[in-house]
Amino acid sequence: MDYLVNTPIEYLKGVGTERGSLLRSEAKIDKLWDLLNYFPFRYVNRSNYVNIRELPNYEGQSVQLKGTIMGVREMGTGRGKRLQASFRDQSGVIDLVWFKGAKWIKNKLTPGVLFRVYGKPTRFGSKWNIAHPEITPFEQVAQEKGLQAVYNSTEKLTKKGLHSKGIERLTYQLASTTKGQINEILPKEILEQYNLISREEAYYHIHVPRKAEDVQKAQFRIKFEELFFLQLELLLRKNANTEKTKGFKFEQTGPYFDEFYQNHIPFELTNAQKRVVKEIRKDLRKGIHMNRLLQGDVGSGKTLVALLSMLFGIGNGFQSALMAPTEILAQQHYKTIAELLEPLAINVALLTGSTKKSERKVLFEALEKGEIHILIGTHALLEPTVNFHNLGLVVIDEQHRFGVAQRARLWKKNTKPPHILVMTATPIPRTLAMTFYGDLDVSVIDELPPGRKPITTMHFFEKSRLKVFELIKKEIALGRQIYIVYPLIQESETLDYNNLMEGYESISRSFPRPDYQISIVHGQMKPEDKAFEMDQFAKGNTNIMVATTVIEVGVNVPNASVMIIESTERFGLSQLHQLRGRVGRGAEKSYCILMTGEKLSQEGKKRVQTMVSTNDGFKIAEVDLEIRGPGDIMGTQQSGILNLNLANLATDGQVLSLARDAAKTILNEDPKIKLEKHRLLRQEVKRQLKSKPNWSKIS
């Protein structure tokens, strides 16, 4: 095993210095072991042939033909120069064409010799041809296996003969010489329980399969192993945090919680909210550090659950903090929580980048004395000048917007780390929650408060804009309000602004004063101007809010019934779902209008169709995962957790569940994997951890 892991790829026969350098830069293949982990992305069944007369049934698909070369000729001049060969089988004739490498290929094309041809047929009028086919003398074909592995390559690799076929030759050569060199690292009981083939067999058959069943067994084994170690690391980290990090003990519910719950709670909690509050309460009274993720769709009532959790802390003599990613969201939380707690003697304060220096001084003094019970703010909470008297609980809203290092600073705000409640309104597919938050306990609010009506989502092309304007006028006549959101072009704030202002001018012409009042909000405005415009809309003084995505989260105007999203194709699914959640917060029927241009990519169509067909955030998240992949969804700051060459979190959820169960079984018997029979497991965990960031103290 050490030989495979430590030997540079140059030492494999047929590679050498130049190819080795290319494999390293183009495919991240440094050692022999990396080549074994460079897996095929598909397989071709080399036992299936079609006749030339059947080609109309296979247009655009790769096919395999068996026949002879009738004649070869060079045609054209300059850039149009090409090599053309007539190829025939018992059913017809087709042209084979090469635009590059003609001299080298011409010498191989012996008329009358039986060849196998592989490539994609294309029709030109009534004639068919295959450009740049793979062509092999049939006497060589007899030596090949039934399935051929197909590998990703690049233009630079291909120029040096490392196209798919070239890489296949290298992996075949290496896989054929590894007998006895690949150690088994999974315990015998895991292999038996999950019917896994050996590690050595898996690495051989994934590159050199005899039949489809070989591929399936090999892929399952390797995916299982990748996901097993991912989950084992997360569960080990969770156990270590629980053991090492003692938490503050909130022994009683306290008078504030009891008074608020019995007399001032604005509405009956849903069963899901009650269940989550109990889960949090159970954590807080244990005396171990709480690290909990609270998932809930837009409007499910996460803020109220967070408030009840903070009341537990206050009732036990601790302060709480709530950190939000934007000033608008922080202000919204402050307004909501301050209003809810007004009947109680609880001091709630707000700290953002806009808080004046004179106000900060007073706030900091009150905070250190313990006179402020709940501090709500943005990144400003992380500043070294912010010191608490006794911080016991931190709530992080929309946590994926905060970097790892930023969140880690919260741990230093008290002698022991405060309890952490991480909230997200962006539904996370189960596979991602088990992976990126596998070391957290997860609570899900999976029902909406009673009375919330589903939002009707409709798609309109630009040519139907007048119909949309009619809907706006109709809703305004009923006393409702409208959001119109323009996309954020991150590369250019100027472009954002121009795009927004053109839309604003167009809306102003179609909805003129004094019959209609329009607010505008964008990222270049001063915070106080943004707050004023938001306040005007919230009070109902303006009918239409034209904005960029600054209103994606936190804005709560129950009277707003229509969300119009311009250039929908430029938004991700998660963002579209968040924006839709800004309406439907009152008792009235609400609409989300998706506006797009006439031409939509396949991905754009899929996003629009998904939004129109469902309001279920978790279903939307699953589609988003399929489209974008886990790295994009969770953010670059967490991409280091993944070490997957073959497993796919979008499609391998079942394998992930099995792997997590297996990891739990191991740790139930051997919590620190110290038993001699788990020695190889322990070594592999250490090896993998060397290449990953240390997040043992980050929520």
C-alpha cells in the first residue's frame, strides 16, 4: 500500500516526466494511488454492434460498427484539409473523417482489413459520416473485455496521447499489478453486514470490469468507504466536543419563559415548534455544550423558537445574542423581539455597523454590567470591543453567510463557550445535513403555522408583461402591496444599479403618481435611507417596493401579496424560494411571478418548473443539489469537509445513510476507535484528517 501511496506517477511505465507533469497539473494525479482513484465516468459495452443501415436510430449517440475500409483519400486544402475513408459492412457504407492527425491515421487504414469503429454518427443530407472515430483492427479487439471504462480527459492530455483510451491503458496496467498491495481497512463485520466486496477487488473491477455487476459492486464498495470515513470523522468530532466542551447548565425554565409562554405568546405553537423547543430545553439542562442546527422553511416560526430558547438563558442568569447577516434582517429581528417582550422587564438592544459611536459606548457599558439581556446584531457582535457580562446562548441566523473564522470568535465571548443554535431558512437536503452538519444535532420545523395559504407561483415571458401589470393593479386596488426584485450582478455594482434604475423608471411610467407610490431599496443606499424606504413600505405608505436582493431575508410585511422576480433565470433555486417567502405572510391569497426572457437554458427551465410545481422547500433543495452540487450550495468555506472521488451527495443518499449507521455501530462499541481490531480504521482517519481543516471548535 505504501508503494502505491508514495510512488510518483512518472514511475508507471508509459508515463515519464512530461506526461507525469501533465497528469499532475491537468488531473491532480500525483502518485500511483491517485491514478487508481481517478475513476471512469461511464462504461461502454464493447460486445454490442449496430449495422450501418440502423444509424438513423442512433443519431447523436456513440455506436460501434464492424466492417472493412474500402478506400482512403485526402481532400481539401489548408484548414479544410481532411482525411476521408469509406467504411462498409454487410448493410451499407459510411464515411469516416479526420481533420487532425491525418498522416498518422492514414498509415493504419489498410483496405480489406476488418476493423471496429466507434464514434457518433452525423447526417449530412442523405449521407452519414463519423468524425474522428476510434478505429481498432479487429484482431486486437478479441483481447478486450466486454466493458470499456471511459475517463475524463483534457485537450492538453489528449495531445500527449492521454485521451480516454490512453488513460484506460495506464489504469489497466496499474490495476493489473496491485494484487496484494491494497490493504483492507474496513472491519470484517462491516464487510459482511453490508455485503461489500474487498477493497482490492473494488479497485480492480472499477477499472477492469467484466460485466455490469462488477461495476455496481465496485462502485458501491468505494462510495460506501468514502461516505463511511466522512461520517466517522464527523461523529468522532461530535463525541469529542460533547466530552471536552462543558456547557452552561440552564437548570430551570425560569420566570421569563413561563410568563411569556403562558400570557404573551402571540399564537399557539405548532406541534413541530413544541417538539423543537423540548429538544433545545433538554440540551440546555444537561450541562454539556449545545451545538444544534434548527432547520425550518420560510415562515415556519424559527424566530419564536429562538426567542423561547433565549428566555431559558435569561431565566438562568445568562445573556443571549442573535447574529444576522444583514442590517435589514438584524433590524427586523430586533423590532419583532422587542415588541414581543415589551410586557416583560427584558432589555433588548441592537448593534450594527450603523450604530453611532456615542450609542455604542452606552451599549457596551450596559452589556458588560449585564443590564442588556439580549443583544441582536450583525458581524458587529464579533468585534473585540463587544464584551458580555455572562453570555450563555448565541443564535446564528442564516449561518451559511458567515465564514468559519467569524463564527469561531463567538466561542471566546465567555469563559466557557456559549450554547450555539444555528438557524437556517434555506432547507438543506438530508444528505447535506448529515454531511456538513453531521457533528451537530439537527431539529426540523416541518410544518407551517395554521392559516398560511400556499403561494401560487406563475411563469411569464417578457412578452406577457402587460398581463402582469394588470395583476399588480388588481391587487393594489384590493389594498395589497407588491415586491419587484431585480437580480444582483455580483461582478458589477454599477450594472446592478443601472438594471434596477431602468426597471424603476419603467414601473414608474406604468404606475404613475399620485395614484401609486413606489419605494426603492438597493445596496448602494445609506443604511438610514434603506431603513426609511423599508419603513414606508411596512407602514403601507407605498404600494410597490422595487429592490435588489437585499430584501431576500428578514422583511416581514403581511400585507404584501405579490412577489415579482425579474430575470428569474439569473437566480438560484434557493434564492428564488427565499424571495417567494416574503409574501404569503398574511391571510390573503398571494402570488409569486417569475419573469424570464424567451430563451431559457435547460437548467433555467428546470428551476422555473420546480418553483411553479412546488412550495416545499425541501423538495426544492433536493433539485438545487442536483443542479449545483454540494460545494456551491454550502459555500466554499465548508468545501474542505468533502473528500469524495466517486460518491455523489445528490444521488447517493441511501449509501450515506448506511455508511452513517455503520460508523455509529463502530463508535458505540469503540468510542475512540482504540481497539486493536480497529487499528487500520484509526490510521485511515488520521491520514484523512491531515488534509482537512480543524473545525473541532466551530459550530
